[in-house]
Amino acid sequence: MSRIERVEVHEFTFAVENMAGDRAYQPGAKLTIGSFGVRILTDDGLAGEYCPVHGGKKAILAQVLAVAPLLVGRDPFRREELYDDMKRALRQHGFLGVGAMDIALWDLAGKALNASVSKLLGGYRTSLPTYPSTNHADRAGGLDCPEAFADFAERCCDLGYKAFKIHGWNDGDAREEAANLLHVAKVVGDRMDLMFDPACELRTFADALYMGRACDDAGFFWYEDPMRDAGTSQHAHRKLRQMIKTPLLIGEHVRGVEAKADWIAAEATDFVRADPDLDLGITGTMKIAHLAESFGLDLEIHAPGSAHRACMSAIRNTNYYELALVGPKIRNPAPPVHNCGYSDQLEDSDGRGNFPVPTGPGLGVTYDWDYIARHSTGVHRFE
């Protein structure tokens, strides 16, 4: 029987050119971003590894360090038991540390069985339809006006993408945002599914309602996390659903299968959101996918990553893979740690707006641990 002998958590940094601290375009800027990678090693030579694409934030890292000691000495194949114990350990802190550890355990299992995580999940999709999800709007010559957004949407359409999501300005000006949506829809709305995510920047319920009606007029595919409640008020979103036609996609900011069930039961969302990094790993994400399916709803995966692709490959009730965060003058701020050809950059689709599901053992990706070591800011070992 395998036993976990050591858990390593490697902190590192990387730089993104022309990006400001709010993840918007700023010419000449250089944003240093911190991330981490996890390695779970067993006494019989197995290894599970995972580096988040966008889920490597400090708040998550702190919780990963909190639960890492719980895994030492345990059987790595008892993922449901480990999921449950980590979840309870982080019950006061939103469960954010479970995801990376659970994903690394799935990677270990796949490598041990010489099968991809997609195969272990029963995956059947090999290519995922994708939507570019923009970085936030700016005032600096990037995505700074409706014409710039429409031009970028046109470029994405020319690259083969069939859908496009707008993140607006941090000001939360509903009228400015509405003008932007309507212009983009006028230019590409007959060729692309369009989504709008204010990222909780709109100041009032009235602003959210105004934008919802603009989404109705523009025929948007979904409307996501509009209000300053930070995406946590079931009552407010149920009221909004009653007053607009565009489907809501809420749930990015509530964690786990039980919380998503409450949102569905409250009729406070139309699509269901899940993210392996944030929603307790691959184990948690698949629970949420099956929950959504039982209610006849679609589950939309948040953000990109190898674990995200594996989950989506095995989910029938889902539509698009999210290629976040991209823009006309800025690269996706993903850590450059893959040395196997894996990419979440705009130009690296198959030319038809799709991204492949990795098929190698485990997550199907390999990491450049030498790069991580060269950019290391700390290593934590639990054994």
C-alpha cells in the first residue's frame, strides 16, 4: 500500500509585461505575480504534481500549507476520505486549500495507473470549444473603448473562436458598460456567443438591472457576477432573475457542492459555476457537475488549466472552456512553468477556437521544476 511520505509546496514568482496590478493593460508596466506548485511523494516512488494557472494566489497558498501536514502518512488513493478531512479542517476559511492538493492526488493516481485523469473520469471530449475572456478594461490604449473591444472580438472570431466574454472597467459605470456591450454585439453578435462579467463592480441593484436589460437587448449568452454583494446574495440574484431575460451565471464566489445546491434550490442562478482550484479540486468539481445535471442545468468551468480541461472532458452538461485573461496587447498572465507544449495563450488554439484535453498519464502535463527553482521564493516540506 502506498503511503504519502512527503508533501512539498514550492513558492515562486514570474513577471508579466505591460500589466498593472488590477490585471489591466498598462504599457511599460511589469507585474510580478506569486504562485506555487505542489508535489506529493509516496514511499514507493509515486509523485503527484500540480501548478495552478490562475489559482496560485497567496490566500490559497496559506490554506494549502495548513492542510499539507494532514496528508503525510496517508493512502493517496483514498481521495474521498482526504477530500472530506481537508474540507473539515478548512471549514472556517472557505476551503481554498483543498483544490491544489486534491488535483495533485488525481495526478498521482493517473500516473500510477498509466492513465490520464480524463480517462479516469470517463472523459470523452478530446477538444473543448473555448471563449476568450478579456482582461479588465483600461484607460491606456488597450481595451479602452467599445471600438477596441469590438476589434478584439473580431480578431478572436477570425482565429476561430465562437464565443467571447467581456470584463469591463473597474469604475462600474453602468451606462459606459452598456454602450460597450451593445457596440460589441452589433459588430460580432451574429457570429459569436457573448458573455458579460462585471466582476462585481456595479455599484447598485439598479445598475445591475440596467446592465441586465442591456444584455437582454444585445442577446447575451449569460450575465455573470454583476453586483457589489460579491456574488453571495441569493435573494438579490433571484430578484434580478425575475426582472431580466438573460441567464445568470453566479457561484464563482461560493465554495463547494452544498453551497451550489443552495443557490440552485433558491433559483438564484441559471448556469452553475465551478473551478477545480476554488471548489475543492477535481473531486469537488465533479460533485458540482453532477449536482447541476440532476437539476437539468449546465455547469460552466471557471478559468483555464489542465485539471479544468480534464473535468470538462467528462461533463456532458457544459458549453465552453474559459481562456482567461487575454487582450489585444497583453498575454494571458499564466505562469510559464509547462515544458510540454501545454498553453493557454490566445494564439495556441487549433485554429477553430478549441483547446485539446491532455492525454498523457495524470494531468498529462509536465512542469519545469528547474524554472520554478530559479524563481523560488520559498520551499515548504512536510514529512
